[in-house]
Amino acid sequence: MRKGDFSELAAFITVVEEGSFTRAAAKLGLSQSALSYAVRMLERRLDVRLISRTTRSLSTTEAGERLFHSLRPAFDHIDSEIAALTALRDKPAGTIRITTFRHAARMVLWPALLKLAPEYPDIVVEINVDEGLTDIVAGRFDAGIRLGEQVEKDMVLVRVSPEVRMAVVGSPSYFANRKRPETPRDLNSHACVSYRQSRGGGLYAWEFERDGIELEARVSGSLILNDNEMLENAALDGLGLVYVFESQVSHHVAEGRLIRVLEDWCPPFPGYHLYYPSRRQHTPAFSLLVEALRYRGP
């Protein structure tokens, strides 16, 4: 392989993965012109077009797709071997990429990082907050954190939180002239703030259970949101009832800013799990993070 070939191939792979010369250049720390030049030189040397470019989009040609899928496993192997060399350092080092959603990042991941970061400054943790269900293999993440029921069966699971509960809450001003619901069916007469799911785009059905009876409430109202913090704000501002994680609003309930209803219809369920592919080669840095996150009971 000629000098420069490896960097040209790495540039090509990054452009395809990012789907953008702008994002790929930022990731590699290059100028867009330098990155474009590297890809053009690769295409010229191979005498075949690898990437089709327009002013608005980028896509691989048939040759580019074939080259990408041939090279990706080899580059993954190189990355793994380089990461494994950190085991020879006095202290673990390396980059760990994790995807999760906002509540799990705040409740589980952040407290662990506050303990880990000061002692291991050479470990870089990149957190991707995504309310959808990210494919960690396609996104080249080392791991993800989700509710256990959302994780695919071929993943290794490590429990990282106690059980969690949901809560239906509204503000005192909202309930000033309204009767509090006693069963989920009573929600039909209330203004409820709906949550639009990132995956699939449907409205989330509020799930309830009591004495072995399971109910799904398809609520309605004049407001639809796709962010949990906005749901919290909507409840605080008296815009309606919301269905959120108990831990997200427990301090508001304790201090009287929100009123909780239907509590006996919201039983606990299995909490968050760290998950990763079974074939993943563990680096010392990754193993440290797993142990920092592992839930060991009350």
C-alpha cells in the first residue's frame, strides 16, 4: 500500500458513515477541501467513481458501496487492536461511545461519570442523547442504555438501575376546577399532553396496571410534544396532565408544584440496562465503565 492510501481509505469510510463531507471533516479534524481532495485522489487511483455528489445529497455508487462493506470490518479490527493496546498503559485510556435517552443519561450515566472522570482523565466518554432506539452496531457505538424491554435479544445486558415507575401529574392550578381522575378511563375528560415517539412517529399510549388488569389509555389534548423536559414544563405551567418517569417529577410533587394521580395504577417495572454486542472485545476502559454503572441493589 502506498503512503497516503490508508488515509484516503479512512477518509472515504468516514464520509460514507457520516453521510456528509462537512460532518466527516469535523470528525477527522480536516478542512472540507482536504477531505474532498483525498476522496478524489482515491477515485482517481482506482479509476472508478465511489461517491455521487449533488448540492444537497451524497450517496455511494455501486463500487463505493462494495468498497465500503469490504473495508469496514478491516478498519473495525484495526480500531479494536489499537484500543486493546491501552491495556499496556499504567491507567486505562480510550474513547467509549454510548447512546441513550435524556432521562437515562441524567439518572444513570451522569452520576457514574462524575465518579469515574476525576480518577481516569484519559478515558473519553462520548454520549449521544437520542429519544429513538438507535442501532448501536450501525452507529458504531460501544454500548447503549435503555429499558430492558427495549433491547434486542442478541445483546449482552447489564442492569444499571433499580426498578422505575411512571407517574401521571398535573399542577394545582390545573386541578383547581377539575376532579382528579380515579381510574385511567377518567382521563377521557381531561386535557392530556401527548408524547410523539421518535421511532415510528406514533403517539405514546399511557400504560397502566392494577390487580392484574392492564390498560392502555389513548389520551388526547391540544398539545403534542416529543421531549420529556417539555412535558415536565407543560405540567408545571398548568397546560394539562402528563405521563413521565416518577424520578423526573418526584421533587416537584414533594414540594407541591405538581399533584400526582393514579399512583396505584403505576406499578414499578424493570429499569435500565447497559447493552452491547456479545462479540465486543472489552478494553480496560470499557470494563471500568461497565463496573461503574452496574446496579448492585439497594
